[in-house]
Amino acid sequence: MPAQKSAPPVPDHDRELTDAGLQHAVLMRAMPVLRHDVASPLSVMRMGTMLLKRRLGQGDMAPEQAVERVEQLEEQLNEISRHIRRLRLWDLQINDRHTVLELAREAVELARPMLMVRGTEMEPLAEDAPGWEGDAKVLHSLLYLVLAAIYHLAEQPGPAPAQVTVEPVGALGVRVRSHGTSTASQNFLPPPEAGGPARPPALDLAALLRLAQPLGVQVQASERQIDITLPGA
């Protein structure tokens, strides 16, 4: 694998603008999933509230049925709250720390839906997935870098990969790999001139190195593999 490369130094103001732009490019890809995860239970909750109100107004609902419906609404509300809390991972003012597994799992869950539409499979990371046993906490902004690595491999010119995997490399490392060639159609998005959404800018190797620099993270990349190694690994 090629030796680690470093992004060229840039003035602080320019660096901050560049970092914010790259983070936005990652967020553009993840936001549709976050939006769906909030909107879906909200739609169910609205329908449930309307039906409950109608039944209570008609006076034909037993108290135990009303309690059951309210409990269902509470479940949907808890689901919405959980997904809203996920948005805290995107707030750069929050210095939360998480295990590498927690951030890797979140990256997979955010990337999976869009990649699957494109014909690229991703398996969710199980709670007891082997190799992720380390409990060291790292800055939440590692999420940007892992997501960027996934998107970088999945969005290479030409046919999409058949599968992208995320694996541990030691206690403080993440390996993202692409495998095979997808046979699915690539026309999942209409071109912008046809009224479709604008395609986000490509995340190349330079973008990954720029995202890695504030974290002091090493990035080693080849055509189908990216290794992310945190300090202390």
C-alpha cells in the first residue's frame, strides 16, 4: 500500500473554510437518510394522533385501547428523539467522544441506503462484531472521515462496486474496502438538466487527507482500500 500522504499546509482561515466545505459535502450525502429517519416515524405519529382524536371524539374507544394507542405514539416519539440526537454528531461545537465501533457503525448505517440504491451492498456492523473490542474514545468528527472513505470508494468513475465493507484494524484503525463490480443500473439519479438533484462534488484522496489532518489521523489509500489509523494505534 502506498505510503501515507499529507495535505499541503494552508492558512488558518482558508483551512477552516476548506474543512467546512468538505464536511458539508459529506453531510449532503448523509442528510437524506437522516431526514427520512426523522420524517418516517413522524408521519406514522401524525396518522396515529388523528385516528386517536377521532375515536376519542366519537366516544367509542375503551380506556385500555386509548392507553395502547398512546403507548404506540410514545414509541414513535422516542424513535424521533433518537434520530434527532444523532444530529449532534454533526455539531462541531460538541466535543463528544465515541468508540471507533460506534462511529463506524453510524457511518455504515448512514451510507447503506444510498449505496444499496446504487447496487452496492453493505452489511451493518453487529453489536458483537469481532475485532472492535477496544473501548478507547475518539472525537466524533472521525465520522466524517469514515463516511468520506466509504463514498470515495463507492463513487469511483465507472461501474459501482458490488460491496463495500468496513473492518477494524487494531484497536484504533478502520479499513474500508470495495469488492467486485455491481451489475445494477447506475441511472439512479436523473441528470440535473432533467430536474434531478445536483450531484454532490466528488470526494477524492485530497479531500480525505484534508479531513484527516485535524484529527492527526494517518490515511493510506489504494484503488480499492483505505486504511485510517488514529494516533496511539
